[in-house]
Amino acid sequence: MRIEPSSSVPIYRQMIEQIKYQVATGVLREGDKVPSVRELAGTLAVNQNTVLKVYNELCRENVLKIERGDGTYVSSSKQSISAAERR
């Protein structure tokens, strides 16, 4: 994942779009565990609250699912991303 701080697109929106792209292209598959909030924030040098906002938004869109105490996983990609978004 790559973040462009100088972009006019907010960081959280860049992250959401990149995760959706990875799910749509099969880089991330149903059931794959995604990095923890702390791990991804450290890797990308962004605030943990930003990553939490991204994960919560993607959970609302059924792209990710949070298993309390176990981690965050890719949900069923067939239901969560429309054909238009896949293109």
C-alpha cells in the first residue's frame, strides 16, 4: 500500500480505495487477515485513528469483518464490492 501525502485525496480515502482494489483484484482474498491497526499505522506512518476509521468504514461496507480478540479479515468479496467498483 502506498500513501501520497501531497495528494488532494484524503489519506483515509486513499487507503480505502487501495484495500478495495486489492480485494477486487484478488491480492486479498476472502478470509485473509489484514494487518492490525497498530501495525499498518506504523508501516504507513499514519495515525492509528486513521487506520481505525478505514477499517470501520470497510466493515460498514462489508469488505472487512472484525473478529474481536482475533483480528480483522477480508469478508466475502463477492457481496461487498460491486461490479462497477471492480472495474
